[in-house]
Amino acid sequence: SKKKGLSFEEKRVRMMEIFFETKDVFQLKDIEKIAPKEKGITSMSVKEILQSLVDDGMVDTDRIGTSNYFWAFPSKALHARKRKLEELESQFAEGSQKKEALQKSIEKSKIGREDTAERAALIEELAALRQKKEQLKAEIDKYRECDPDVVEEMRRTNKVAKEAANRWTDNIFSIKSWAKRKFGFEESRIDKSFGIPEDFDYID
């Protein structure tokens, strides 16, 4: 069967072994030669693994001239791991406190909301009152037309509409008179042609 490849974390551990065992300083090209032969890490993944260790503060790096050098010592790695562990423990403790506070808040919010016959009756009464409120609102809207302000507004609107309608009536009569004089049309023919009813007149 095909041999299973190393996981990302296993590669990180083995690369750290290179630094710890040799206590030496390397360039990237050196590690790309050593890692495949001694630790079974493919040369293609060396750069990615090394960068992840640098990002986590496990491996130090510095540029000298045109080259980058990498090194790591057990004491620093231990300190970095300890710092990371403390950070995670702090996050865990903070998360636990938040969870406990939320749990207390949930328990507190449940007080007074127990499913009792009295609570059920109050909920039913509240629903009935809400329904009654909507009915009363509908009644108010229905009788709003009797409001003096509404009535007065309707009168003003009706007056404006009436004046406008009579102006157009006046215009139509003027056009009919002009057509009769100009073309000698009979009034009944004009009314029929333009759909003007026989009882067409001004609005009182």
C-alpha cells in the first residue's frame, strides 16, 4: 500500500528538529536539501512550512546582504509555545465567563414566564385586548368622516372641483358655439359626434 504522507503539523515538528539537533543557522536552499533527505519533508513544501514557523515566532529570520538566514533554539521555542498556551487559556477562560453570564441571563429571563394557568389567562386576555384595539381603531377610521376638520377639508376640495368642472363646461359651450357659427353644424350633431350628453350643463 502507498505510504501515507506527513501532515502539516508533523512537517512543522520535523523541521524544528533540524534546528534543535544542529543548533545551526541555515539559508532556505540548505533546508530544502536537508529536509527531504533527513526528515522526509518534500522540498516543495519547505518554504510554506518554514514561513508558518516564522509567523508563529518559533523560528527567527534575518536578512544579511542578499540572503535570508533562519535559526531556532529550544529555549525560544519553549517560550513561544508557553506564550501561545497562556493566550489560549486566557481565551478559554473568557469564553467560559461569557457562557456562564449568558446562562444566568437565560435563567433570569425565564422567571415569571413559567407556563401557569394564570399566565395563560393573561396571555389570552392580552390577545383579546389587542383585537379590541384593532376593532376600535377601525371604528374610529370609519367615523372619521364626521370629524369637523375632515368635513371642512371635503367642502374645500368639492368647491375647487366644482369650479374646475364649470370652467370646462364653459369651455365646451364656447367651442360648440364657435363650431355652429364656423361650420353651421347643428347642436345635436356636435353633441353626438363628441359624446356630449343632452342634459350637459353647469353644476349647481
